[in-house]
Amino acid sequence: MPTVYITAPPDEAGHIATTLVEERLAACVNRVRCRSTYRWEDEVHRDDEEILLAKTTDEGYDALVERVEELHPYDVPCIERFDEDDVTDAFGKWLTDSVGSP
């Protein structure tokens, strides 16, 4: 089961998270505030962001990434996939039941 790590500006993070859950692309999205330091266009930037941890399925992953790219204000959004092979049966069932068609 993939967990998708996404960073977003705080004023957009809530909209992205809610859209992913409402559209059944993610079962859940956790939001964590952070301060990011990164290089963009040969300058070092320091910005407040939110980390979004979106729980989805293998089947839902590509559609989730496509939707994040549509919604995200950055030219190159951070979208990373982490695969979780060891989840409880109950959590795995809930996640699978929550993503995709109702």
C-alpha cells in the first residue's frame, strides 16, 4: 500500500488533501507543518510548507499523482512514493474500501 509524500504551501495543502479524499484517490491524508529549505532556480529558499501523507492503493496511485499535479501550485511539486508492505489487515481493508469507486 503506497503512502504518497507531498509538500505544499499551507494555503493550498487543505484543498489538496480534501480533494484527494473527496474524490476517493486517498483514504486519508495527514497534514504536518514544516519549514523547508531548498534550491530553486539557483537560489536557496526557506518556506513554510505542509507535508501531506496520502494513503492510497497501487491501483489509485497514478490517478492520485495526476490529480496532485493538476491541483498543485508549484511547477515541480514534491511527490514521492513509499510502499508499505506491512499494514494490519483491518487498516488494509479500510484503505482499500475507501479508495476508488464507492
